[in-house]
Amino acid sequence: MGRFSKAHSSKTDMSKIVKLKKGFDINLVGKAKQELADFAPAQTFAIKPTDFIGLQRPKVLVNEGDTVKAGTPILIDKALDQVMYAAPVSGKIVEVKRGDRRKLLEISILADATIDHEQLGAVNIASLDRDALAAKLAASGVWPNIIQRPYGIVANPTDTPKSIFISAFDTHPLAPDYAFALQGQEKYLQAGIEALAKLTSGKVHLNVDGSKPTPSVFADLKGAQVNKFSGPHPAGNVGVQIHHLDPMNKGEIAWTVSPYGLAQIGKLILEGVYDASKIIAVTGSELTKAAYVKTYMGASVSTFVKGNLNSGHVRVISGNVLTGEKISLEGFLGFYHNQITVIPEGDYYEFMGWAKPTTRLSYHRALGLLSFLTPNKEFVMDSNGRGEERAFVQTGVFESVTPMDILPVYLLKAIMAEDFDEIEELGIYEIVEEDLALCEFVDVSKHPVQELVRKGIELIQYS
Amino acid sequence: MKFLRDLLDKQKPLFEKGGKLESLYYAFEAGETFMFSPKHTTGIKGAQVKDAIDLKRMMITVVIAMIPCLLFGMYNTGHQHLLATGGTAGLWENFGEKLGTGAFLVLPIVLVAYAAGGMVEAIFAIVRKHPINEGFLVTGMLIPLVVPATTPLWQVALATVFAVVIAKEVFGGTGMNVLNVAMTARAFLYFAYPAQISGDQVWTYLGDKMPVDGFSGATALSVVYNAGVDGTQSAVEALASHNTALGSGLYEFTNLFIGWIPGSIGETSTLMALVGALILIGTGVASWKIIFSGFAGAYIMGFVMNLFSVNEYMSLPPQYHWVMGGLAFGIVFMATDPVSAAQTEVGKWIYGLLIGMLTVIIRVTNPAYPEGIMLAVLFMNVFAPLIDYYVVKANKTRRLQRATV
């Protein structure tokens, strides 16, 4: 750990306790109530190849009109063709949507009333060797839940990672509470950990929120090293956690899995089906009812949002406000997203907007920014860009929201200059977009930080 | 404000691509975004919401932090004028007249600096096709505060143009410059027109009046320097007995601290600089590390000088360095310019400390430059990237060592 990162950790029985100070919590209005809403169920579901970063040569395995079961492979990457991308639900392929230059955008499925699963056969972990287990998972549809560091791409089943990391809490704005969303999934999570343990040469790390008692769904899991992280966002980001547990060095490979993915893997192991059902959080200030809803990966969000709006001009986001993606009212939930957020659209001019005192949320305290006086307030934030892009001027701010021994501004400048050596030496292997998402939020000069991070990763990845 | 918005919307197509005045787009844009914060929204991917701050707000915070120095400087300009010409005795007597005289002298300098610099900014923005930089809001205020009220306006304009072009625009504008723009302007004046910005005659505005008998226009720095050369009395005694024609105690510590002394417009008052520092640190706009280590560096070097005490200047109690000349103003407003300062957190400590130390070294040991802060800041501006280089290198090394262990 870096001498200058303001974290102190202590080892107790191998597991680590890490207290982070740097970061910033964005408290928004529209937190999901801990109950399952009775929204009309989503009818259509989609797999969006664009959700899988690094998916280079997508090939669709089905045609419009085909019927599929949940778990039927519908897409592969010709560059990594043992990994199947499977239908989340059973039903009929209604559209294979392509964009410019026939770029594959969406494969959408109209779901059956009752979901029929491909029977893939339960897995006896002990009886399979590592490679056979990896191949089994890769063919089943659950594999894309396993993400490789560096680069944040879908893992290659033939690699053996040095360790596997699971962050058991999400500190993003309005993020779902895993204790609620994954209730009752204990045995699947346990089976998932056992499967992952077989895939790595090192350990499986389960990183829980150290600021509160570990929820029962995670408390009794065995076979993983349990580490406690506490502090403001991004304490829940798995990249930050890796940095403090077993940082990524050049040439190394680690994997990460979200608890949602872990449960899916466990269900495949125990029951032999690809079950893409999940409880997602429907959040945001513009919703009349913000709550959880049970649906499937890639759900069309319209039934959760339409008729549930308290204003007209909104932005629907798949994911959270820091790392999510703007989708339409009829859009689909992203593969890796476990929440939708609905905020006001911010396309308005504001007279002397840069000088007026404002209670809008800011990490800063410059003249007229008053939000620091109300640290516990929940804010309504819209999508306004808040000023124009400029060269870097202010210093020290990115560092103060990045609880890692990384110099974000130097790294970003190296990426802009396409200086490969610098990009590597300054720590590109340790981050993906979400780890510097707060920098993009707090940036006085409004740089597209996450876009730059991806550009830097691709420069190194494909060099 | 709707009519304004409508007016802008009506004119906008003229300046956009394909419009008649396309080449003036960035000038239009600057005006438009000054009046209305833009309506563009965040992209499809990435952060969907943004922090309420922008560069304009940050810059204006610095300008606000300078207002105490500006107001004090205006009043003090008038005060020094009346004091030197025998027009007043008390601090608050002839209040209106002093403020009027000060404003009459200072405001034109401010206007000229803004106009000259703004013009250069606009021309470069149009020719180089980049947005007009907000950085000039700060530079335009800094330059007037570091020149004497007697500076000819054409020199102010020339120095501003020189500094904005040579110190900033040739590097690509705000954010790309190596040197602090305002300090460059002052250095330009210092070396190009020394008669108007150094010596004993320029710091107090006399106008067409005769000074009182026994008046001396020497600054505290040159009084102390001469005490060091003479060696007949201690530096503190020399300060206390200086210019008694204007009343006793002109250069006593408290008076130096508050700033009722001759000097450049905004830099005489350590107190007001500290008020500015409070605003800058409270708002988080300037680095407290640079400010703190800057003052600490000056004190430490003053103390080291005391240890040698070869002459009276070297024996000067270190705290006097804080209140004489432009040290406080320079550290608070110039050294903290984030673009030309060190940009790493460790680097900021070193950078500030060295500015403070260098200032005192130049003051005490160099006969050519009674004031050291200007050169110290510029010197450290040049060295800041080197400091950062080593801090960044240490970061890389930690990463590399981790990999090989």
C-alpha cells in the first residue's frame, strides 16, 4: 500500500480491515424502498453486445422469429468463442437490431408467460477438474458475469487468475441494498464461491461493508477471505478494494464477480439452469414510487417507469448516475446493471448560472456553493453538464476522491498524450472507468474522465 | 431575462458553423456562457450528473478573495498620498478624499489591465479557435495589485499584453502555462521599466504636490537593506526611526502588518492578504499547503539568517519578513496559482517552502533586488514540474517495486 494513501489496514486472521477516508457520497432523492413493487412485469428483454466491453467480433446465433429458452446461447464473440451469451428468458426473438455499418445493437426477446429453462445439468464441483468447470460455466450463460482485471473485460476461461474479488456492497448513488436484493440466495452464493475457488490459483476475496454488521446473506459464507472496507464511495468499488488487498501489476490477471453474478453461478451449479432473474432497484427523484422489482437481466424498463413518473422531462438511466448509461423510456436494462435511475433532464439555460449562489450538490466549496452546509441532505440532480470543458486547472481534487495510490490527473494527461510508457507506469492496470467516475463528477474542467480511462485501457490492451 | 435569451438565440445561428460570423464564434460563446450557463447535458455514457462547480465560479472566487486587498490598497494609496503631502494625520480623517484619490489612481489600472488582457484573450481565442479562458478574470485583477499606483497606464497595458501572450497564449492558454501570468507581467515591468517600479520615488503618489520636509519614499525592505549596509543601528531600530516626518512608527511591526505603508497597490497589507487566504482556504480553491509552507519557509530562512547574523539585515527577527514587501500577497495569490504551482500534494509542500526560503535569501543577500517574492515565485514556477517529476516518479517506483517483490 502506498505511503500516501490515507488508508490504514490491519490484518486479523488473514482478512483485512481497510478504512478509507477519501471519496464522496452522492446522496440523492429517490432511494428504493425496501419492498417489492407490483409493477407490471416487463415483456421484452434484450442482450446488448455493447454492454460487454471488449467484445470484438459479435456473432448472433439466432434469427428473428426463433424461439429460445432461458440459457439458449444467442450470441458469441468470435474472438473468445467458448463463452456463450445466453437468452435471459424463454420466448421469441423479436428483433436483431443493427445500427450504423451493421453494428449489432440489441437482440430482443418477447418473453413467455412462464419461463422455460434449458436443462444444463447440476454440477458436482468436486468431480470436475478446473478446466472442465470453466468450460461448463462458459457454455451456460453465466460466464460474462466474470470480469477480468486489468481492462474490465469478460474473462477468458483458459486463464487462471491470481485471485477473485467480490464486492458485497455497492456505494454508488441510490445503489441497491444487496442484503435486500439477494435475500434467500445464501446457498447459491455459497455454491458460487466454491466454484470460483476452484478457478483461481489464489483466494476468493469477499469484501463486505465494514461500517455496519455484515448482512446475514453474506455473514455465513465460507471458503472466501472476508475483508471489511469502510468509507465513502468508492469504498464499494471492487477496483479500489483490489488496490488495497492485492494490487494489479503488469502481467497479472485477477477476476471480479458481482454478488448477482455469484448467485447466478451458484444456481447453475446447484440446479443446472441459467437463471437470469434478479431483484433490481428502481430509483430516482422523478419516480412516484421508488422500490425494488423482481425481473430478469436485460428487462425493458418501460413498465417500471411509465405511469410512475412525477414529471415529464426525464432521463432514464440504466445503472447509477455515476457510471450508468442513458436509455430511452422503452430501453433495456444493461447486463451488468442492477438498478435504474430516473432524474430530470437538464437541458436548460440558466441566467448567470455560474455566479449564483446555489444549493445544488457540489464536492467543492467555492463561492456560492452551499451544499457543504447540508451534508446529510438528499439532493435532486439533473443531467445538466454544468459548464464547459476546459484544460486542467485545479489540482489535488481528483486525488482527494480517489482512495488509491494513483495520480489521476497525470494518468489522464498521459492518456491524452498517448504516452504508452507513462500510461502503464501510472497505474492503468489498476483501474476501470468506475474507479475514476467520481473524478469525472467533481472535475472543475469537465473532462470526460471515464471515456479517457477506456481510451487509455484500449491503447495498452491493443498495443 | 427571457428577452436576453431570445436575443442570443436569434443571433446564435450567425456565429455557428456556416453562419456569416462563424469566425467570431468563441467571442460570442464567451459572452453567451457568461450570461447563461449552457444547456448541454451529460453524455449517453459516463457520469450522468455533474458537480455544480465550474471554472468560472472557481476563478471568480479568487477575484473575490482579492477584493479586500484591492479596497485596502485604494484607500491606502490615498492615505499615503495625504500623509506624504502633509494633508492628514489620522488614519480615518479625510476618508472620502483618500478613497477618491485611491480610486482615481487604481481603477484605471484595473480597467486597463482587464481591457488589454481581455483583448489579447479574445484575439487568440478567435484565431486559435479555442474558448476564451476564465483564467484572465484572475490575472486581470492580480496585475494591478502588484504594481505601484504611479505606474503609467501604457506600461500596465504593455506588460499585460506581454504577459498574456508570452507567458500564457504561446503555451496554449490557461492550464498550459509554465509561469504565473501576473508575476510575468510584473517581472516585465521590473526589467523593462525599472525607473517606474523600483527605487524610492514610485511607491507614494505625490501628484503635483510637494512632499513634507524630511519625507522619504523608501520601502521597509530598502530601509532594512540599508541598515544592513550601514550597520550603525539594528534593522528594527532603523525601521522604527524611519520617516518620522510622517509621524512615528510608520514601519513598526503592527503598521507593517496592517499595511499602512507605501508599496504596490494590493500588497502592502499582510492582514488583507490573510483575509484573502482565509477565503481561498475556506473555499478550498487554493492549497493551504502552499500558503502554510510558504510562510514557514520565510520564517525558517529568516531564522537561519539570524544564526549567522553577519549584518543587521541578517539579524532581523524572522517575523518581519512576513509583513514587509509583497511576500504575503505573493504567497497567497501568486504561489497558489494551481497551473504554475506544483501539482502533486507532496510537491506543494516543497514548492511553498522553497518560495518562502528563496524570497528571504534574495532579500537579504542580493543587492540588486530589494524584493525577492517575484523572482522566487517565477523561479519556483520553473522548478515546479521538476519537483512533481520526482513525486510522480516515486509513485511509479512504488508500483514497480510492488510488482517485483
